[in-house]
Amino acid sequence: MLWVSIILPLLATLAAGARYYVERYEKQLSSRLTATAIQQAQEKVTGAQTELNKLKEKTAPRNISAEQHAAMLPILTTIKDRPVAVACRLMDGESCDYATEIGNALKEAGCQVPDLIKTSVNDFPGKVVIAIKGSADLDVAKVLEKAFKAAGIPASTESVQENLVGVWYPDVVHVIVGRKAP
């Protein structure tokens, strides 16, 4: 009986010590698993945020940045007082807003810009096309192309079919804004 009275408290002390170390190890494992889960969740959130930013950038409407405006303006002032018409796609608010910004930059440079033509059915994805109508000045088209390229705006001088733009101003260079690139 004496041995039992000595062994039982000793076993209880060993059990309490073992329990302490088991619980401590369990907490360490639990904190590692939690840290790993948090890290994985943060990586997923970062990936999702990156993807969301790419989608926002891809779907955001085009606009002329301050840097683009500053690059274009000195070049456009060389065609001051010259007429330049601007057109956008029929029923395409994004291209019309962008065309309005281009028209405003031309007006600021001193060009004569008539009302925006909103009846183009041309499909020039992601670019601006410069069209020469009648006896319009070819040099104006060259300056426009140079200004757009200086600003990093994809642009080219091309011939455009008469019936694909509802209104043409006679003997004027036309800037036709295509839809946003997919």
C-alpha cells in the first residue's frame, strides 16, 4: 500500500507533465496550421486583386492622360486654325467620350473643330484613323499622325469608305475613333 501511495502521485505528476507538453505541442501545430492557412488566403487575395486590377484596366474607358496631352499639344499647335473633324462609333459612348477628349485637345491647340460626328460604323479596334476627304491638306494628316504617335495613341492614315461615316465635312481631315480594343 505504501508503494501505491507513492506511485499514484508520481503517475499523476507524470500525467500532468505529459499533458502540459502535449497541449503545448498541439498549440504549436495549431498555430503553424493557422499561419499556413492565413498565408495561403493572403496569396489568393493577392492573386484575385491582381486579376481584378487587370480586368479594371482592360475594361476602363480610354482617356487622354496629362502626359499624352503634353506630348501632343506642341505638335498640334503647328496646325493651328486648320479644320479637323472628329468622329466616333455610332451608339458607342466610350469611343464618343474619347473622341470628345481628342476634339478638346485639338481645340486647345487652336484647330477649328466642328461638331462631333457620332454616326461612324467603322470598326477600327483600339486605334484612331485619320481620313483625308476631298482636297483636305495632307500635311494636317501627317501632323495629326505624328501627334498621336508622340502620345502613344495608335493611329494611321487610311482611306475610309464614304458610306461608313454618316456625315463628312467637305475638304477636311477627319479623325475617326474606333471602338476600344478587346
